[in-house]
Amino acid sequence: MKPFTRLGLVLILAGLTVLGVVVLKSEKHVARATISVKAGEFETRLFYLYERDVRVLVEVIPSVAKVDIEVLDVTQYLKFIRGESYSHVYAVNGTSSIDFNFKPLRGVYVFVFRNSSGKSVLIRLTIVMEGFEKGCFKVGVTLLAIGLVLIAVLKVLQRLF
């Protein structure tokens, strides 16, 4: 019984450690980029995003210019490069500014900016990530729960035998 009790305690400590790290890393992260897009062309930027609440703000300068914005994951981006048909995580056409939220899975996301206007534009991109990283949070809670259940079951078995 002693090894299982130790295992339960180790699982509880591991769960608490993971949850502590998740809380410490839950601060707001801000990524900013300024992108120049020539008339009739497109530009891409890659970002590694975590399973957190993500807010994206895009401002086009001059404000009368319009751009198309697409957010693609890696698979969609490879199809985009090869010229195959693809879907997108998020897309908006003909905007001069936008503010949107989405919940990505952990991984690389590509932001594609298409300038269909007759002049070059400057795009200010701000990505704000905040909140708990959901995947790590679930792991921490699971480890904690398994450790608590293991110790509780062992206590019941000790009383019975």
C-alpha cells in the first residue's frame, strides 16, 4: 500500500505544480507587427499561438484602403502555397480595420493580408493572448484528481482490510 500512497502524493504534487505553472504563465501576452503590402500583392506572417483566448486587432493605413485578411493553420497554408483549394480559420474581405476573437488550438497560424487596392498600405497587427492555457490546465486537474482518488481508495481499502 505504501508505494501506491506515494504514487498518489506524487500525482497530487505534479498536478499542483502544473496548475501553478499554468497560473504563473496566464499573464497577457501581446505580439505586434507592422506589415507593408504593395498594391495588388499579399504578405504573410506566422505566429505560434497557444490554447488561450486570442484577440486580433488589425488597422490599415491609410484608412480608406481595403484589405482581405485570412487566418490559416499550417495545413491550410500549405494548400494555399500550392494553389489548391483550402478553407480558413477566419477570413474577412475588404476591411480597413477589424477586431475579432478566436480560440486556436496550439500551433502555428499564418495571417495572410491581400491588398486589392491601387496603392501600398501599412498594416498594424496586434495579437493579444490571455487566460489559462486550456490543455495544460486539463492535465493539471487530471493529475490532481487521479492522485486524490488513488489516496481515497487506498484509505477505504485500509479500513476494510
